[in-house]
Amino acid sequence: MSSREEQRFLKKLGQRLAVQRKAKAITQEDLAARTELNRNTIALIEGGKRGTTTPTLFRIAKAIDVSLEDIFKGL
């Protein structure tokens, strides 16, 4: 995967997470508390500026009550 492709993927992934989080009326602060992550980390992931590990992505998905399949579908 090229650097540009990776950037586009991270941006889409972050946007998907933000949409799912907002649909559940969860703030970044609430999500940070639920996942034991820093709010800034959540913002960087949602902004596509930072990648994440599978376990962290699993924690985020669980905290916003969506499946990993739903997050990745169509990316």
C-alpha cells in the first residue's frame, strides 16, 4: 500500500469511527474514558492523522457498540 493509499484509508477509517460515535451521541471525551485512551488520541485517529492497532480499534468499536465488520465495510 502506498503512502497516499494509506493516508486515504486512515482518513476514511477515522471518518467512519466519528460518524458511528456521533450517531450514538458519544463525545470524544466519553469515548476516551470508555476506552482508557487520551481524547487527543481519539481526535487524531478520527482525523486520519494517526493509525491504530487492532486491539485499540476493537476497544473503540466495543465502546461505541458497533462491530469491526461494520467499521470496515466498504472501506
